[in-house]
Amino acid sequence: MTASAPIHMGGERLMLDPAGVLAWPSRRLLCASDLHLEKGSHFAAAGRGFVPPYDTRETLLRLRSALARWRPARLVLLGDSFHDARGALR
């Protein structure tokens, strides 16, 4: 996996993680956005299988990897966690 890339904002060092998350080490915070869980199953149900049906598993594995790497005290999830309103039911 590619190494994390540092950025600096407001005197703070933030890390852009290759798992697609932002780590704020000094605050022990990890931030992820727009997970869009069950996006693949949504499109598969509509007959449009251009997103693999295992996208939720891959997304959660990347998030788990980032959690293990950074060991945050807080996890902030922004945006759309599920792709659609029925996503949590699939």
C-alpha cells in the first residue's frame, strides 16, 4: 500500500491515507466520507451491474485497515454512509 501523505492546515499536520481517509494524529481522529455502502447491490437490483456487488465488503475492509493503522480515539463519518435508503436492508 502507498504511504500516507502529510498536509498542513491551520498549523496542524493531517495525513491523507491511501485507504481514502483523513487522519489527524494529534487529535487521534480518523475521518471518512461518502462510504456509499451497498451501492453495488443497488445497481445490481436495477440490472446495472457496473459496480461490483462486493463493494461494501471492500469499503469496510479498507476502513478496518485504516482503523488498525491509526488507532483513533474517534471516528467521524461524513456524507452518505449508505447509497440509498434501502441499503441497510440489503
